[in-house]
Amino acid sequence: MNINFVPSLQHIALIKVAIAICNDPEVIALEEELKFPISLLPSKALETLYNESSWFYLSWPLIEKLLPWMKPKSAKIKRRSQEEGEISCESYWDSADKPYEAKIRFPLCILSSKRWEKLILKKAANFSIAKNLQKQLVDVVRYLFSEIEKWKQDHDPIVSSYASLPSSFHWKSCGIIDWLKTARTLIRDESIHIANRFILACYYCLDDEIERLWSTMKDYEKDCFSEVNSSVIAKVWTSWIARGVSLNWNRIAYGYPDSPLGLRGFFTKLTPTKKQEWLTSAVRFRSLQYDDLCFCLSHIDENVKEKLFEACSRQILEYFLEWPMQPFFLRMAACLWKYLDEKEFQYLLDVIVYQRILVGWCGFNYIELLREFWNQSTAVCKEYVMMSSFYPSLKIIIDYDYKKPFPKKELVQSNEQDYLFFTSLGIRFMYFIGKFQHLTEDNEINDIL
């Protein structure tokens, strides 16, 4: 299946304005003041799930952003591996620390989120955007900031501790960062130390840049780099450029600790069997960007694709619940029905209901997507869900009348679990409600998580 995102003129116009707002000095200053990507937290979503006993956990890179704020004994941090390959932690704020609590609570403050949204609307008023599109523009800006945050997380070990990030990224017309063009811009920025540019070229498998930078490095820089850099990726490329050792593409493919930045360089070099093994693992652990997933799907044969769909149909469809790929969700689902079992079908329904619709996740009509997904499902899948305790929650959405207020309270009450969460571009925000305020033992929490 060929997935080609062709943005409308309106979409392109909104993206251009949103990029300008992202680069606005006042908006950047607010993000720096808050010391946290507050743009990832819609105030509507926070208000939906908030109560006095709510708490949360975030991916480890976001927790690290908060550590400089934490006073001694104000929080307890525990790091643990999660299903789907996520790294998360739980945080317990000291309620006696009032100034800290006021600044950081749930997790930063609903007021801070509203402050950010108000500033974006103020900036939007400076552009020739119809008033009925301004709310949509706020959603688009939020998505772009989420893209930026994800880019920072995936590049943090390589560049951000050594160099200032570019003031503006290269963007694709659909509204996602062009990682390859942005990397080339950084690699050619001579204000960044040559060793850092060289390792970035290695991670992106840019052999032309690797050769160019190596030829300009002084001997002592080459020796120093070879001795101190422990990266598998850098070692493979250094051996190739310095000693003529043949490139081991399998070693490169499996040498990335997190996001495979050089995918477009190494994936086509793998055998069909290795492509299938590597891609199955990458999709299960959600380590791919969705445009890279589309790239991989276009570079595998039907046999490999069949095995991938059998192993990862649900995970693939989750990619198509993310902006801007939602319009392709139903088309992709039509290709995957024969691989999707009843449990995975219900899992996806649960994601749409509780991680998208309930929290008011922005920019797309997930209610209609849910209804159509349900209508297209097989009789076996429908019967399985109708016999489950989840069905009352689903029926609330299916029967919802747009003329009436949205039944948030009924949805929360229908949820059997004592926690709710949503995920934005791989960054998870989790809210524990009710009885969780008295859980203090690690084993009690682990039983739930």
C-alpha cells in the first residue's frame, strides 16, 4: 500500500503560520521559562482528568527536564522499563512543599497550559487566518512543538549537550520535521565542533559527509575521536573510513540505542530476512517515525510485508492514530483486518476512546473515526467486544448525539481501571485517580503498571 500524504492548500497555509509562531521569540521565551514542553499538555485534557489525588508519570527524558527544579526530598524518582519498550518513572511530590507544588503540580499547572494557549492565539491574530481556523491553528502549533520535542529527545545524546540547536528546522509540507535535511544543516554548521558533526554524520549513515569531515580533521582529532567514542555506529564508520574495513550493515542496524536515525541509509542494504526481523522489532518498540515506517513499507517485498502485518498489525495501526496520518487510518485498517484479532481490535478501540476522545485530543474527529472503524469490523470482532465489560464505554460514543454535551463523566465512570492516559508522539502522560492516592508500596503500583 502506497501512503502519500498530499496536504490541502489550507493545511499548507496553517503549517507555514504555525512554523512562524514556533520560531517567535516570545513563544520560545515562554517555553524556556517553563523549563518543560508545556505545549504537549492541552488544558482541556488536563481538566478532563484532573482531581486532587491525580498524579502522573512521564518518559524519562521529560523527567530529566524537571530534575533541576526539584528541591531535596521534594520528589522520589524511580526508573523502570515499560511494555512497548518505553522508559517511564513515577514521581511523588511532597505536598508540604507549597511553592514547588504550585509550580509543578499535574504536572506543571493547568494555568501554565492555558497561558501557552492564550499566547498562541495572540500570535495567530497577527496573521490572516480566519477566526474559525484559529483554534485549529493552536492544535497545529501544538503538534509542531511535539515534533520538536521528539527530535530533541532522539538527538540529545548526540548534539544538544554540545551545540545550540538550529533556530528553525527543515519541515515537510505535511508538518513534520525533515530529519535528514535538518541533520545535514547541523553537519555543515562549522560553529559546531567537528567531532560532534562527524558522529552525527555516522548516525545518519551519510558516507559523503563522513568522508568530507574525516578528510578535514587533524590527526590528533581523529586519534582522540577513535579512542573516546564508544558508540557502535561511530566505531563501524570509523573503521570503514580509517582502515577500509567493510561496512557491516546488520551491526549498524542494531547499533542504535533508541531511534534509528540512519534508517534510510542502512535499511535498503539489509537482506529480506533481516529487513523483516529488524522492522518487526522496530515497530513493536515504536522506535520509528511514521514517515520512516512508510519508507520501510515501500522497500519490502510482499512476503516480508505479510509477515510484518501478521506480527504487528495493531502497532502499525497505532501509528495511524497520530497526526497527520489519521486520514489514512481506515484505509490502512482495511488492509489489516485479516491479521487483526479480537483482542487487538478491542485494544485499539480502547486507545481511541480513552486516549483520544475522552481527553479531547486535538485536531481530528476521532468520534467519527471510531464509529466507522466499528462499522467496518468483522462480526467476530464485534461479538467479542459486545461480550466484554468495555462495550458500555464504546456504546456511549457510538450513540452520542452531537447536539448534546459530551458525556465525559459517564466515560470516566465507565472506565474499569483507576488510571487514564494519553500519548503524544511517544511521550506518555498518565493520570492515576481515586484509590491510587493511598498506594505507597512499589509492588502495589507494579501490579497496576
